Amino acid sequence: LKAERMADVGAGLGWFTRAAYNRGLSFVAIDSNIEKLEFVKNEIGCEIILSYISNIPLGEQFDFIVSIDTLEHLLDPVSGARLLFRRLRKGGGIVISVPNFNYFLFEKNIDLHRYFAYPAHLNYFTEKSIKTLLEYCGFEAVKTITITPPWERLYTVEPYIRRGIVNGVGYPFVDQWDERGKGERLLAYGHRSI
């Protein structure tokens, strides 16, 4: 990755920032929670910015932005995505991760799903809606995939197994969900050319 300045927007406790740091990458951690940011700064020693997405200072520009589990919490995800676009330098890229509302288990029983969490989650996205949102906000060459990370397989499937809705013997079926766009998590990538 060749980028001079990279940001983890909605860094929380810095899981992504730490993983990047452990691989020799340096990210600016941006979050609205000062306690979490102080923890990240003390643990990793990275630059921090205390800010909501809507208030990231005008002078802050990045070559690459990662935002994990943030857009679903915003009252206005369009404004949030537009601001991320404006904070990205020309030629820069962005990766967004949000829960997938088209997840296979939502079709089985949405009430059991641990990420159907209104009012904490104000927005729900599908591959089509996250792609449309990012393109509307100016991002180009937007690509999306769905995945179900190993830790999510156990966490999200367990209530369905307990109630006998899905078979708990092995998890090979999860890979099939991912291939059909029904994975638990959406990843979207786009870039700014202008």
C-alpha cells in the first residue's frame, strides 16, 4: 500500500489501526469518543483526531480511508459518505465495511440476528445500496463483496442453531452464502479520481 496519510474513521478501540500498525502501516485514528482514542494513542502511539465524521477538520486530507461499522450508525449516511469523499485526496481509495441486510440469516428470522440493532443501527445496507450510496457521493469504480469472517460465523449463527433454524454441524454453508451475496458483512471499495 503506497499512501502517505491513511485514516481509520470510526476507529473505536483501534482494532484495525493496531492490525495495520503490526504490519508496518500507520493510520490516523479518528473517533468521537475521547476515552477510546486515548486508549488507542496509549496502546499504539498513533496520531488521533477527536471528531464525528461530520466534523473532521477541513484541512485533513488522506490517501486512503477505512471505515468499519460506522455508516450504519449515522443519522445521515449520505452526508457522512460525502464528507469522507471530500477528505480523500485525488487518486485516493476507501474501504467501507457495514453489516449486510441481505444476509442469509435475516431471511430466516431477523429478530434473532445480533446486528439488527435499532436504534444503534439506523441504516441497513445491501450490496446495491452501499454501491449506489458511494457512487452518488462521487466515488468511482465501486466494488462490493460479502464475507462472513470466522468470528462472525460463531457469533451470528449461534442463536439460529439453538432454535434449530440452521444445522450446527460444520459451517461450510457459510461460504456458499458469501458467494451468493448473502454473507454477514459488506465490504465496499471505491476511489476518488477528481
